[in-house]
Amino acid sequence: MQHAFPKVELCGMALASVGSDELLDHLFASLARGKGLWVVTANLDFLRRFVQDPASRDLYSDADLRVADGMPLVWASHLQGTPLPQRVAGSSLVKPLCRRAAEGGWRVYLLGGEPAATRAAAEKLVAEFPKLQIAGISSPWLSDMPTDAEVEAVSATLAQARPDMVLVAMGSPKQERVIQRLHNRLPHACWMGVGISLSFIAGHKRRAPKLMQRLGLEWVHRLAQEPGRLFRRYVLEDLPFAAVLFRRAVVARLDARAQRTGA
């Protein structure tokens, strides 16, 4: 799908230069036109996979829009001289999205997440937005590389539910693999991977305080909650890649300046 947003490239990934409100405006305008949309909210870990793994590069590139969910990406865009307007965090989009869906009569499906958390999140969202139509919830077990049989079962469930929006809470890259396999089967629906967001809404996991979010330290809070699962990803893989990202951003800025001056 084509869109009017300007793009900022970081390490080859094209990110829409857009704020959260503009993104939601675009998403619901697309729904009103009967056209589906797949949004990837890309953080540092997504970008690392994009750079290092060709399969992930193809996967994330298949989405209609990629936005910067991660302060390192926003910082790198400023270092590069092509500043993104703000961080567009998937976890911060869920409630505004559901509020607008409730106002417009759009049906939202919650796919994935811990079963108890997904149920609790649905209840809390409906309590906060009484007009919200939850088309359904399910937390099916899927392989990291979903099989045809697994995909068919989820597809049949969604076809019966007829959602307008599907929020997929399976963590990346599994949630994107699932969306890639399913979004063309419901071409009029909007899709977004939301990771652990439903557990935040349910209150089963605590999200980092606002100040830590603004300072780009949300990963520290998550690491403290699940060090065994996240240490390798955050400390051994993502931190070194952040240095690569910032260095490339500075080099890109210097190259652009040299081209402008004819040096």
C-alpha cells in the first residue's frame, strides 16, 4: 500500500516519518476505504535482525508501514540529520487505537499473549471503552515458524470473527511471521504486532515508568523483570548493535554534508 508519509532510512530500513496521532488517522482512514494495512512498530532489536538476517529483512519489508518504536532509532535519525518526529511505541498505541475503534464501531481481535492476560486485557479495554467491540480473543500455540496447519486453524477462527483490526501479541519475529501468512486472507483488516502490550494492559506485567520511557531506558526495566530471557538479546546483541547504528548514522550525515558541499 502506498502512503504519503516521508521516509527516513536507518541501515536500509525505511521508516515512516509520522507521529502516533497521524498514524492512527491513516489507519482508520484506510479502514474506512475498505483497505487493510499492516504496521510494524520497529525497535532496535527489529532493526538488528533486519540488518543481520536476510529472512527478517524480507519479513519486515513486507509490511505496509514501519514506524520507530524505540528511542535509539529516534536518536539515530537525529544523528543522521533526518529526524523522526517521535517514538511511536506499539504499547502506547493500543489504548488510543481501541478508543477510536470504539468511537467508530470497528471490531478488534486480540490474538496471542498469555491466555489469562489476554482475557484480562479484553475486559479492561471494554471497561475503559464500553462501546468497544471485541471480535474475539484467542491464544493459540504456534511454532516459531508457523506450520500450514497452524495458520489454517487461526485463519478459520478469524474468518468467523470478521475483525476490522487484529492485534497480535506473540513477540517478534513470530508475530510478524503470523501476520505475513494471514493478512492477505483478511485484506480489509488492519494488523499490528503488539508484543507484551496485553500483559501491560492486564496488569500482569509492569511497564517502565514514563520517565524511563522518555529517556530510552524501558529496556532496562524489562531486563530487570526477565533477566534470564532478555540478557542475551538486550546486552549481548542489541547494545553492540546500537553502537553500529549510531556510527552509521554519523557517517551518513557526514556523507550527505560532503555531497551538498561538493567535497
